[in-house]
Amino acid sequence: MKVFCHHLYEYEKGLRNLILHTTEAENRKFIEKRLQDNNIPYVIYNVTPEKINVFFGNEKCINVIKEIAKSDLRDYTDEEDFMLGIMLGYDRVQQCERYIERTSAKREVDELVG
């Protein structure tokens, strides 16, 4: 729970607009209460029966996550993955490199199959 508390601190201090926190499902009630008590928008997705992904932060960012509406990060399109990385504050150049790698690999497969 130390990592969650640190993420909460970073959000409250304005260091980050959106947080993705992966944790044990048993922590869900505690996390929901803390976020509700602090009036912080969030959405929680089950990863496995034992793990959850908690997105929390700016309401507009959370609305984007809800609009994408995919509980499994592996289901994100290349564009959604890129957007999420930028929203989470990941290095922009590394996100560009990741996007190019993902789309290039798919193009190569499509060329082999097609």
C-alpha cells in the first residue's frame, strides 16, 4: 500500500494527472474508500481474480479511460496504447519508439500474410 499512497501523494501535489496502479484485489475496498474520501475520480478493472488495475486522477483523463472501455491493457490498439503512455507521463520519445515498433511489427505480419 506504500506505492498506492505515494501515487496518491503525487496526484495530490500535481505531479501527475493520471495514475495506473496495479495491486492485489484484496486492496480494492481500501483504495476505493481513500479515493472516494478525497473526491478523486477513478475506474478499476479486474486483471485476474487476484489483481486489479486502478486508474485514478483528473476527471477528463478518467473519462478517456472509460471511453476506451477495455479492461485488459493488451486489448488496447496501438493508438490507445500510445495515448495512455502519454497520459501517464511516460517519456514521449520512448512512447513514439514503442508505437513505431508495434505498428511496424504488425505491418510486417500483414505483408507476410497478405
